[in-house]
Amino acid sequence: MKVRPLNDRVLVLRLEGEQKTAGGIIIPDTAKEKPQEGKIIAVGTGKLNEKGDRIPLTVKEGDKVLFSKYAGNEIKIDGVEHIIMREDDILAIVE
């Protein structure tokens, strides 16, 4: 299934979190926090300004990003969990 976000929204695939701590202790699934890092899968067309002109998004498909903890809405696409969020919820692009 293809999904194309609207306006200033982006579709993000959450990246897997760490399985071990720095000391080598394995973290069980019940104790893991959801990672706040993901990969941009699709982007919208951009936000409209007051004049009605489109402002393109800063992020693009394929970018690795950091986002806020409770950002967006979780959805499943073909059995895989994704997040649709606004560009404002993205904190940084990882280079």
C-alpha cells in the first residue's frame, strides 16, 4: 500500500532500539522504551503560508531523524508500524 502524507506531514519508520546497555546487559522487550529515531519514508507537499504559497519541507525521503517522544500518530502499513507526524515534531536530522 502506498501512503502520501498531506501538507506538512511526514511518514516515519521507527528504527530499532538498542538490545543491550553499554555495560552489556540485555534489555527485555517489556522494559524497552520506543526509540525516538526514524527514517523518513514519505513527505507531504509542504505548509501553506498566509499568502497561499507552499513552503517546501526541510526533510526529504531517506533522511534519518530524531523526533519528540510523543510525536505523531502510530499506524500500521502492511503489518509494519509507522508514524505520521508534522514536520514541527522533528527535532533534528542525523547526518
